[in-house]
Amino acid sequence: MNSSSFFAKILLFGEYGIIKNSKGISIPFNNYSGSLKIDKSSNENIKLSNKQIKSFYDFLKLKFDKDEFNFKTFKSDIDDGLYFKSSIPLGYGVGSSGALVAAIYDKYFLKKIKREKKIDTENIIVLKNIFSKMESFFHGESSGLDPVNSYLSSPILIKSKNDIETTSIPKQKENGNKGFFLLDSGVSSNTRMLVNKFLESIKNNEFEQLFQNEFVEFTNSCVDDFLNSNFNSLEKNIKKLSEFTYYNLKNMIPNHIESTWKEGLKSNDYFLKLCGSGGGGYIIGFSFDLLKANNQLKDYNFQVLISY
């Protein structure tokens, strides 16, 4: 079957903040991708993926009208062994479900919006709303932004919930020694559980005000600093984000990462932040000395993400 590949994504800024209308930046992560395939073999992973897609199909039939999806072809392909061949790690905050949603939309949605680098905000919002509805199958509540990023395969700037556009990020230096990196926590996370915990916490008026006045503002400043290549200010604001997370969202930080997180705040050699919902998977870091940070954090499968 002919099916396009869809990349993973990294939500560079906006974790939890976008729920409260903060700014955000999501970028394609080309190290991992997935595409729809058909195979009726007895491979357990293929059978498991096919079973999940069958459940997804049942869910979509309840959520969408028959004139929105080509459900007949979709069901026929499922019966023939449709599965999602993916290298995207599950529970790592890099959009494994978002890529699957994008692939299903691309293959079976009728009157789909074309994948284009330059797309207006109105069409992005249409995509976001469709994808939010689709991806709620996996997380209970979804912004729809992960599938948007995977589908368009372009950096996305979230100005607010209803103001989203494709963007470009500052030009990188191949051997630059400041920038962003990823750490592998070695454990997967449960996005649905963590998002539900956050939504419960935010019902507390005192915490909501603190989160809005500090975390959201720090996030907005980081987005502006990054897009304007204002790295000195960016470093200060990422540290504020890191501190807020350490002291107020500690249940989102894997236990074995806590001391490493705190050490970065103490030494100022690097600062860590959540990648998506946190709880495991990848951790995003920022440093003005990537070589030094790599040496200190090599036990976590250190990987440079963006360098300047």
C-alpha cells in the first residue's frame, strides 16, 4: 500500500502551558517516523498494532460522520492486516500517537487539507480541531498539536489556542556549543494519567494563579527569546522554567532524574525541562556548553537536538 511517512515531534516549549493558553513551539523530530502498512503475518507486534487500529476505527465511527471518513476502505484494510510500522518510541513524549493520527487522517479522511509548508492559520485550526477529536482516543484529552506537527512536518508556533502558524527556527550551527539536548530517562510515561493529574491540580485556584503568573509567563518569554535568537535571556528564562517544574511539578519528573535536575540548577552548567507530559521518556535540556553537559550527563544517552 502507498502510504506517506510521518515524523515524530518535539514540543520544545509549551508543555502543560498550552493548556492555559501559553505560547509554544513544536518541531519535527526526524530521527523517528512511522507509516501505514498491510501485513497478515503472525508477528505479535503487527497483530497488536492492527488490533489497536481496529479499536481506533470503532472510536472514529462514533465520533465522525460517514461522509467524513472512507470507513469502507479503512475497514477493508484493517481486515487485510493494516498496521502502523513505526520507530517512534511509545511513552517518550515525541508524538507516537500523533504520527498515527496524522497517517490515518492522510489515508482515509475525505476532503483532507493538503500537506503544505505554507498553510494559513484557519486551516491549521481546522486540522487541530479534527486531530484533537481523533487523538482523544489515546489520551482522553488532546490539543491536537502533535498530529498537526507530524502531518505538516514543519515547525509550529502556537501563539494561543486559536492562533497557530508554521514558522522557522533560528539557523543552526552544525558544531555549535550552545543549544538544546535530549536525555533518555530509560522509562516510558503515561500521558493520560499525568495530564489528568495536572488538570486536577489546576482546579486549585492558588496553584492555577501561580502557574499562570509564572510558568506561562516564563514559557512565553522562552518562545520569544528563542525565535529572536536572544540566547542570554533564553538561558535565564529556561532556568526559571526548570526551577518552577522542580519545585511545583515534581511528580512529572522521574525519581531517578531529580538529583540530576537539581544539580543543573545548582551548577548552572545545564537546565532541564519536560518533554511533553514528562513522567519519563525524553527530558529536554539547554546548555551554553554542550560538551561539558555531555560529559556530565553521558549516562543518560545524551543527544544534541539543536545547536548554535
